[in-house]
Amino acid sequence: MADYNLSDVVRFFQFAVVAYLLCLHMVSTRPDPESISHIIPDEMPHSQMPVLRRYSLYNRCSGQHLQIPGKNVFAGSGPFAELLVRDFGFNSTIKIQGYKSKAYLCFTKRGKLKARFHFVPDNCVFEEKMDDNMYTALWLRRKNKLWKVGFNKKGRPLAGDSYNKRIDPTCFQFMKRPPMDISSTASNDALEKLYQRSSQQQLQKHRHRHRHRLRHHLNGELKPPR
């Protein structure tokens, strides 16, 4: 058996104590897996809570605004065009509620556009998509069905599956407008030019924010894609 002097024994115990303290420190500072406080802010979802917005939806085909006065839904002029839109931030999912009537925009089980005072997620949650011309389209997925919100030239709601038929595509296109512009007497062409200009500005801001976020995730030597 090898002989150990006192200094070797002291150094051994010092090393053991330091290693033990380091282990305790690592365990005590390890984040709780059920807590979100340890998540890097840039890795967190951009919208943890629903965002509430207030605007109106102008339908191109009818030249009128979406109205939700009660159980019936139509495109026309009136005091029920102001909407409360809750954006859930996931796949651009939203729910639309009349600001005055408090009724929700929904589809029935047969694909008919209606309003309900009782919110039903399967029938009243829409996906908001922007087409190539930067107009807004509203879709609803229900089981194996896919429906689209639209109005004809008289402002009457179209069946959810009408987009598959030979119908003017503008009947399913909408422009977002602030509530204060509802009473505007501007022509449809002027409204569309204003919308196109504002949409281009929003798209440029979105691309700028996207590139800014990429710079935080990529290595400093790499450049974000253009």
C-alpha cells in the first residue's frame, strides 16, 4: 500500500469539496422545465396572448362592408360594419365579432354564413390569408371541408364552397379599413389604390422585422437571406 503524506490528503479533500460545491451550484441553477422563464426571448412565440383589433372588412365584389347586425350577415352600408377581431397568432387564426351586436361570424354545419351569439370554435375560427394581390381572404377548416367567406354583388353571403364554382374571385376578397373610414364617399377605385399603397408599406415593414429577427439567430458571419 502506497504511503501518503499529510499534504496529499489535504489536497485530495480540498479537491473533493470544490467538486461537490460545483455540483450543487449546477443543480441549483438548472432551470425548472415547467417554467418558461428560462426560454430565450427570441425563441418564444411572438403572440402568447390573443391580440384584439378593431376594423372593418370591405368586400370588393359588392363594394360594401361586412355587416353583423345579429344572426344575419350581409355586405352593405350601416352601423354594424365595425368589427372586433381577435388574432390568436397561430396560422393567422382569428375570430370576428360585431362591435355593436357582439355576435360572431360563423359558418353553419352546411356551410352557410351566419352569425352566432354563442362562440363555437369549430364553426367560428377563421384562417386569414393574403393573396398575390395582397387582398385578404377568410377560410374555415371544418373536418374534411374547406369553406371561404364571400358575398355576391348584391351583398348576399355565398355558400362556403362557392369558391370552387365560376364566381368572380373578387367576391371572396376583402380590404381592411379603419372604422373611421366607413362613411367615406371615396370611389371603389380610390379605395383600392389606397389599400394597395398601405399594403405595400405593411409588407415592407414585415420583411424588415423578419430580417431583423434573423440577425439575432444567425452567426455574425452569415447574412440573412434576401
